[in-house]
Amino acid sequence: MLVGIGFDIHEHSENSELYLAGLKLEGVGFKAHSDGDIILHALCDALLGSVGKKDIGYYFPSNLKTPENISSLKILEKVLSVIEYPSLKINNITADKAPRVARKVLISLPDKTEKITMIPINQTKIIITWI
Ligand SMILES: [Zn+2]
């Protein structure tokens, strides 16, 4: 069994739209070179780390080599190719986020995740714990 842990943090920005888990939500977004989706960034780092690859900053550096405002879903697509998914079977994903957005993400995440990442949802358990 392989285990990966991802963590991401960005400064809030009143000028940025809020994206979490690939969803555009109401609220203040995060300052970032990409769309600042902290859940997908943490997921990408967890996936990369689980197979011993370098972190997200290696594949998507915050400079001119990475398109500005790139969707984190594009980043996730690249990461899935790097880890050679679906040769790996993901059993469980747990994401922690602040209570004020967790309910919206919890309601919306499974279908969106299956659509975007092609992870069979019956093999993927999404848990958002309240912190
Ligand atoms: Zn990030």
C-alpha cells in the first residue's frame, strides 16, 4: 500500500475567484500563479509523493514556464499522467477544509472528481472532516 500526504497553503486575495476541488465557489479566492485550488494542489502533492515523485512545484514552477492562471484541473491531469494512473488504484482520499466551504465541496466533489479524473467513484472515498 502506498500512502501520500499533501498540504497546500495560499494567501487569500480579494481579487481572486475561489476554486476548491475543481469547483468555482462563492467566496474569496487565493493568491497564486494558477487558479489557487488548494485542495487539488494538496491532492496532486499527495499523489506524487505516494509514488516517490517530486512535488507539484517541480512540474509546475511558479514562473513563465507555467501558464498564468492555469486551471488546477490541468495540473491534476498532468500529475495523473506522471504517476501513470490508472495503473495505480486509489482507495481513499481524505480532504480537510474549513467548515464554511466544506459542505459545498462535500455535496459537489464526487461527481466532479469522477468526471475530471476518471477515478471510479465506488473505489474512491471522499471525506471532508470539520476543523
Ligand atoms: Zn498551491
